Amino acid sequence: MEGRQWYQMDPAEALMVLKSDARRGLTEGEARRRLETVGANNLKAKPKAPPYVIFLNQFRDFMVLVLLAATAVSAFLGEIADAVTIVAIVVINAFLGFIQENRAERSLEALKEMAAPEARVRRDNEVRRILAREVVPGDILLLESGDRVAADALLLKAANLQADEAALTGESVPVLKEPGPLKGTVAVGDRRNMVHMGTVITSGRGEAVVVATGMNTEVGKIADMLQEVADEDTPLQKRLAGLGRWLVLACLVICAAVVIAGTLRGEELYGMFLAGVSLAVAAIPEGLPAIVTVCLALGVQKMVQRRAIVRRLPAVETLGCVTVICSDKTGTLTQNQMTVRRVWVGGRRLMVSGTGYVPHGEYLEGGRKVAVEGDLKMLLTIAAMCNNVVLERNGLNIGGWLRRNSGRGDAWKINGDPTEGALLVAAAKGGLWREQLEAEEPRVAEIPFDSGRKRMSVICRRGRGLRVYVKGAPDVILDLCDSILLDGRVVPLDAARREAVKAENEAMAGEALRVLALAYRDLAAGGELTAETVEKGLVLVGLMGMLDPPRPEAAEAIRVCQRAGIKVVMITGDHQTTARAVAEELGLPAGKDQVLTGQEMEKITEKELARASLKVNVYARVSPQHKLRIVRALKAGNHIVAMTGDGVNDAPAIKEADIGIAMGRSGTDVAREAAAMVLADDNFATIVAAVEEGRGIYDNIRKFIRYLLSCNIGEVFTMFVAVISGLPLPLLPIQILWMNLVTDGLPAMALGVDVKEPNLMERPPHPPGESIFARGLGKGIGILGLQIGLATLAVFILGLYLGDGDLPTARTLAFTTLVMAQLFAVFECRSENLSPFAVGYFSNPYLVLAVISSTAMQLLVLYVPLLQLVFKTVPLNAFHWGIVILAAGWRTFFKGIHYYLVTPARRLVWQR
């Protein structure tokens, strides 16, 4: 083809290149030879690893290996329950990873479902129905309304042929198809002379010659991109992996030092080995993956309540780190329901209130309601009569007699073309229903719309005569009119009035409105009813401009994102003018340098696109490859990217994004399978709600990491300092393991469900490369851990001194102080900025219950004789408890004094 594209050829040339015949089609023998050469018309998957290999690969993660080592140590120490728990955690995580890795294959399987099971083709001069996988290049496809296209094909003939390409291109309305070559480079959405595999014929009929099958089709290219997109670790997984490596290295060094130092000063090697190993088990928070998993799972439940369904657990936290949300326009930022917004009639400009297919709204001029009468009533009559759409409420066919009983909250939808649906709803808002009008003026004939005529007419019986109602492209209708309706009078359509109509049409088009002109003509009965005889000498009534309106809540959600430091990017297959108008209405800046088209993207490199993405807020007329490039450009700029979409064309970009989001209502199976999250209500505001939940969950993860590591540092510091300073061991191995159970379990879990801080969406997102210890967390962990350790050592030394070397009492004091200090500390870990008194001690009832439970468990160890023998403890008296509470809670007492006395005193001084 010498570099020429199929859409640039005329049908005769394409047939010659493909060696096919439009009238006879291919012979069966030639079709079989081509099938052997090019292969079946299927989407092919790359060879995948066997399931057992995918499952075993889940155990190669560094943290998993550490947990397995901790399992062996726990079993060695006789802590079988701990060992079983850790193994359960590891196996559950392995299954989750196994399920996740199978998603790509399921995405491809869903994509295969889009292929038509059968196709009608012409072979050997006969029409035959064959399996779609047997279609080959050169086959002549016969298409009609309701067919799913079996392969990419160039049109040979078309009669009012329209195709729904929303899943492939994002185009919100069916696309009119017509044969004829196109000039230059044309995006998929603009190839009006081609039909594509997986799209659906919504009206008309046609014939087309197949030019590409299988993986060579546009859908096939998307399937190939889906397989090429590699799964990446989420920010949380990367941070936890880094944390695991850091912890293991630190623990090994410290624990080895404890064992060596103790042995050098004469302690028994076996006893020191047990102490060192116990300390290692205590220092490594083996419960961390379990708590993270539970925290994320609870987050999933919260998001379900906010209509966001999470399919991958780590995606919950990833949402909290999002810096850019790339949103599809149609159905997400807009309602995907064409709505008449502007009317020009009788020389007046009217606004129409109400959105979507709910037939409730008013006609306004200068903010005041206008009565539906005269010229406006005629305009709405034409809109209702020249129409084939059915308006339904809760699945029932609606007539005017039901309007008074129709609730605004009911589910309204149309059955038919969205443009006609907008006109029918506009008429219903004025109280005009086609069912009632047709009862008075029965339809006699219809002259359907087609691409050449660009208009539609219906002829109705009116008394003893007839009336023709016409709608169509303004330039076409204007040429057929010789008069205009003004203030109830039919007056000549002179040059000045024509120019006024054209100016109004251009003004509406400049606002990205889709404009139709409406006209009528009274006829005498008995004449020939053809387009040539009835579509002339028309009376122009007015213009109606419509748009897929933005969701009312989307603009506020975008403002919330902007306050939260999240960039919102709109990506659409629609034209630049439409995209810019919708963006501006939503509050997205859409200036000269802030809008980029797919055609412009083709001319720039990846680096240039990455630089442009810093400014661009709107991408218009884009293809699937463009969407993928946009996501990659943003990720190259170190952004955490959320990508939303509903169509097949969105699937590769959804999968490539850090967090892929699919539409639950309008989304295709392909998009949903590729996504990590599905919106049950297809609403952009739900994404923002999910981001808020994600931020809250990330905050909670930081809270219990702060808590767990502070406690573990306190334990390690206590043992390490005691050993190197020549003191007896302040804690026994079994006591260390008990503390892990008492303090690391329930309180840490309760932190995972803590309430969100009120300013959550006023803060910027966390930098993508940020360490888990960033923003002072590492310093806070170190300080809190050292203070816990110092308090414990002080009580231990004091216990030795007061008890004249009574080691069991001193150990019990140290043991209890360490437990109680950690239970006091858990309330401090609820906020990195606020005092626990400001947050409120009782605002998280789960945490209060967890602390009470842990305290009760510690009391059992101290006062139940059997447990005293097991844990080598002695009962503490009131004096002992006074020392323990003072040492463990001194930070809390100090913060309370500061909050209730010092801070109010300062405010009083400042006010004076």
C-alpha cells in the first residue's frame, strides 16, 4: 500500500488491493487459504506462566522471606501459635498476589467477548452466516442494525448507517458512517468510512470489505497493549519493602550485639541466644502485614458505602497518594445524557433548566420563567413529533398522562438516539408529550435522516390537511426555508433574518452545543409525499442547542481536588471545542497551552509530552495509544496517577496507571477487569470520596507503624543497654513474646480503624518517593521508643535497688512498665500534630476497648498463680503500681498539663 492507510482509499482501490469482489465476495477456497495464512480472527494471548509458578513467585518477596524466618524462630522457641499465625499471613498474601497476577489474562478474556460470535458475509455470490473467527481480509461484511462488527472494515455502501463506538473511542453518541476516502492522518474516532471490530451498528445498513482481523484490528492493538503493560508495586508495597529491609538489618545488628556482649561478660551462651532470638522476633513486627491487610480490608468496606468497589487491596492506600486524576469526560464528569441547554425562537434566546433525561425543567429568559405558548410551543411540538425515541421511567413506556405522577428521583432513560432523546425531553419539560400530540395528529409518513440529506421529516394528518415537521442541520434547513415564525406570524425570511439565524447558530456552536434547526409546513391532502415535494418552502421556527451536561457534583469535587493539591486532567475522544467548553464549566482551566489534541500529540516526543503534561488539563480527540502515552508521561514526572474510563479504549491506560478506575454502570467488562477500583455510580465525586478514604487509611497505617516501631525500639533499647552495661536481663524471652501479643495486637489493630482528621483534604498529597518515615515520623518513632526504653530501665534499676537485688520483682516491674508505657503511647500515636487530649481519648471506642483488654491480660499474668509460674512474675502492690504508672504515663501527664493549663494561659495572654 506504499504507506497509505485503508481509510485514505476509495472502495474500488481497496477491493483491488485485497483482491476481492464487492458483488461476488471471496470464494470459499480463497477464504480458506487466507485463513491459513493470516490466522483466525481471534485476539491472541502471549504464553503465560503455569499457575503453580505464579503462586510460588509470591514467596520471593523480601518481607515474606523475613516472615518465614520469624516463623522458624517462633517454632524453635515453642511459640507454635505465633508460627501458625505468621504462616497464615504469608499464605493469604500469596493468594492475593496470585489472584492479582491473573487479572491481565481476565482482561484479555473480557476483550475477546467483544468479538462477534457470527458474521454475515458474501462468498461465491451468496450471503452466508459464518463464525466470526473465520472472517478473513477481503471478506464482504453485510451490516444492519443490532450487529456487532466482526472485524475492521472499509465501507462500500451505507444507508443511514450509525455505529456505537463509545467503547472504542469514547464518542458519546452514535457515529454516522458513510463511504468515501479521507485525506491526511485521521484519528480512529474520525474514520467515518470504516467500522471496527467490537462496535455495534445502531441503525441503518451497509456493506464493507474486511481490511484487518484479529490482533491487527484496533481492538487487537488494545489487547496487545494490555499484555505489554507490566504490573508495578504500589507506593505502599514499595514503602513496606524498604521498611522490611531496614528493620531486618537493624535487628540483626542489635541482636547479634546483645548476644555477643552477654556472652563476653559471662552469661550462658544458650540463654543469651534465646534472649537475642526473642528480641529479634519482638523487634520485627511480624503482625504488620496482617494489620495492614485488615486495615485495607476495612477501608474497602468503607469505600463500598461510598459507592467505590475496590478490587485490589493495596489500591486503597494508593488512592491516598494520588497526585493526578485523569478522568474520562463522558459519563464520569458529564451525565452521558444529551440535554437541550439553549433555545432560539421568535428572535429570543431562552435557557432551559434541568439536566439529563428527567423531564423536569423550565424555560427562562433573563432568569425569569417563560410560558410555553406561541412560537415556543410550536418549536417543542416539532421536537416531539419529529422524533422516534421512547422515554421510559423505571422501565415503563411514558405518556403525558403519567407526568403528574412522575417523581424526580425515578430512573428515567431513553430508548433510541441520544440527540432525539434530548429533543423529546425538552418538549416534555414544556408539557408536550408525543403520545398526546400524535393522538391529535396521527403520523402518516416519515422521511428518515441520512448522511446526504442531514435532516428528518415526519408528515402528520391535521384536520383535513397535512403538516410536515422537519429537523436537521441548521445550514441545510435554512436553505429549505423561505419564511420564519415570529410572534405567531409567518413572515418572509429575508437576508437580514437569515444572517441573524446564522449568527445565533455560530454562537451556539462556539459554546460547543450541538445545534439543530426545526421547521414545518402545512400541506394539502392528496399530494405526493416525497422529500422533493414536501421539504421545500418551509417555515423556520427556531434552533435548539444541546450538550452532554457536566454532573452538578463534579465541579465541587474538582474544587476539593484542587484544594487537596491533586491535579485533575480531562481526557476525551470528543472534539476540542466541546472538551474546552465542558472543562470551563467544571472549573478546569482550558487556555491555549492547557488543551492538547491527539493530532498535536502525534507531533511531539515523549520528553516533550512529559513537559507539556505539567500544564495541560484537557486532552481532546485522543486514541487508546494517546491515553497510554499521557499516563506514562505523568508517571515519568514522578506523579501517582489515577486513570478513569469505561471503554475498551481506556483499558491499557487504566492498567498502566498507579490506580485504574472503571465505571460500574457504563463500563465494559474489559475496563472493569483491568481496573483496581470500580465506581458503582460512574461519578467523579465518588473518586474524590475514595481518595479521602485512602488518605485516612494511609494516615492510619503511619499511626500503627509509629506505634509498633516505637514499642519495638523501646524493647530493643531496654535489652541492649542492660546487656552492655552489665545489668541482669530485665526481660525474659517469654515476657518479650507476651508483650508482642498484648501490645502489638489489639491496640495496633484499633489504630487501623481510627477516625480521619478533619483537615485531610486540605493537605497536599504525599510526595510519591516519600519514605514511610518522612515528615518527622522517623524522628518521632526514635524519640518515643527511647523514652519508653529509658523509663523501663529506670524502673528496673529502681526495683533492683529497692528490693535489694530482688530480680523477679525488678523484672516484673520492668515488664509491666514496658507494657503500660506502650498502652499510654498508643493514644499519642493517633495524631502526628495534635495532642491526644485535642483528638479525644474516647473518639475511637475500639482503641479504648483494646487498651482495656490488653491491661486486663497483663493483670492476669501478674495475679493468676499458674500464669505467674509460666511468665516468672510476682504480684505488684499499690506502691509498685504508683511507680509503674508514673514512669509509663509521665508523657501523658505532661501533655495534659500543657493542654489544659499552659495553652489556655497563653491564649489569655495573647488576647490581652
